[in-house]
Amino acid sequence: MRLGDPRVLLVDDEPRLRAQLGAVLVDYGVVILGEAGTGREGVELACRLQPDVVLMDLRMPELDGIAATQQLSELLPSTAVVMLSAYEDPALMSEARDAGAYAYLIKGCSVSQLIEVIQNAAADRAGPPPTGATPSGRLPAEHPHG
């Protein structure tokens, strides 16, 4: 681990996806602090591990990604939450933004887009996302304090 490498928590109910995503991210210098399979586990683990960024699935058991993001925005305002969703739905993007998500990405986006958003989120955790931090055609979610 190098100083400045983004520290990330993966929260998704699909273990295979978490494993694949983690393996790819590590190749790009991202440090995976842990994994959770539900929104509730994700919030608890984030509070313990204090990651720079949480990659949060939208649809999960126990506590969905929107509700978990809302909790993390209140409990860990300096941790950026990046929503990863299979749904390209403006209403869901708006809900994620309102909950405090840093960005909303569609699963299957390019690795370079994902890495860029993670790096920008980690570097700019206490402020608004930089312009263009999300893939073209996606609206960056405004920071709750921005």
C-alpha cells in the first residue's frame, strides 16, 4: 500500500461481483479494506474501518443502498459513497444524490471511469466532486455539504 492509495469498502449482495471488482481495483492501486453483503453490514463496517470511499450497490437485502448512503452521509461525512447500479434511472440517480452519494455509476462502466471516480472521491472527500468525475452522460451526485 502506497501513501495516497484510495481505501475502499465494497458493499454488494453478490459475492462473485465483490470478488471480481476487488481483484480489478487492487491492480489499479486501490486498497480494499473490506466487503459487506448488505447495506446494514456496509454501514457497520464503514464505521469501523473509516474508508475513503464506499462502493455501494443500489438493491440489497436488509438496507438498500440509498438508505445506507443516507446513514453514511450522516455518520461519516468525510467518506464518499459511490453508487454502483444496474439501473440507469434518473429518479434513482436523484435519490442517490439526495441521500448524499458522491457519484452514481452504472455497473459495467469502464474500469478507467470507475478508477477515476474512486481516485477523485478519495482525493476530494471533504468537498464537492470535480466536474466530469463521472462517465459522460451521468450526472455527478452533489456532495451533501456542497
